[in-house]
Amino acid sequence: MSQDFYLPRMLASAERTFTEQELVSASAYVVVLSEPGGGKSSLLKSLANQLEVECVTANLFSHMGAETKNGSLVIDAFDELAKIDQVGINRLLAYAKKSDPKHVIISSRSSEWGASSTKAFEEALGRTPLVVRLEEFNEIEQKAIFSYHVMNEDFVAFRDEVSRFDLESLLPNPQFLKLFADAYIESGRRFKDKNSIF
């Protein structure tokens, strides 16, 4: 979503669901998981704003560390670093520990965060992170994103057209929703086939 349009997110752990504000209060050590395009980066920017710090990528943080001690760390795209630099992950966690942070919030694709990542976090920072998943956007939120992205268009007609190709299960993902919305307009509001959508 663009920087001037943002819908606050809900996040779920095994035990409960949190608003963004509740999440920051619930734990000082948080890992946010989601699928690609699910809105992790936008969420982390929002959380960074609430904590009055900058959000940095894991790749950048693994090279420079924290600028100050006792601050809050909001680190996006752990998964991208995990794919290319396993040593970088250890360096990132070591830098985080050295900064003696008040908060550590990390985002990752679900597929790149497992029990070994949680264990590495615990060993480096001495705390077990609260691992949460981004809740999918509901239909009202999907409509709001659609209406902002392509103004003066009929969301129900769009959703029905996407449903003709059994792709409505992808609409809760904001990146897919926007891609499909663009394809919908470009195709004259009538898709020829699945290939033309993509």
C-alpha cells in the first residue's frame, strides 16, 4: 500500500490476537511472520513510527548494527538475509544484543523462520520472542484497498471476475489484490484467461 494509505493490522499468536498497539505492549521481543506480499514491510514501518525509530532492513542492520544503545530495533526482511547470508544472521543478532535494546521487532516470511531461528534469537538475546502472524485482510479491508488503488470501480464486480478463475483466495494478500486490480482495469474489466491475469 502507498505510504499515505495504511490499514492498521491484526496479528495472531497461538494464544491470542493483537492490534498493533497491543502487540507493542505485549512483548518487547516480537517476530512477525507472513507470506510474500502480505504487508510485513508496511506493518513494520507503522510499528517503527509508534516506537519513534527507523525501520531498517536485516541486510543493512547486519552490516552496520544499531546507531545507539537502549533503543528500539525494527528490522524488516529477515528472510531475505537468511536466504543469502547465514553468517549475516548471527552478526545481526550479535549487533542487536550489543545495543541492549528496549524492543526488537523482526519480520520474516513464514517459510524462512523456524524453530532454529527462534532458538538463535533466544541464545543471542536471552529472551523468547513472541511469534505472531499477520492476519489476512477481510472483505471490508480488501474493498478499502481496492477502492483506494483503483478509484471509482466496483469491488463486487471485480471480486466476481477474479472468482471466475478461482483466484479469490489470493485477494487477502494486498500485493495480489493490487496486481489483480491493475490487470482487471487493463483487460477492460473482463479477464480472458488465467494467463492474461498474471
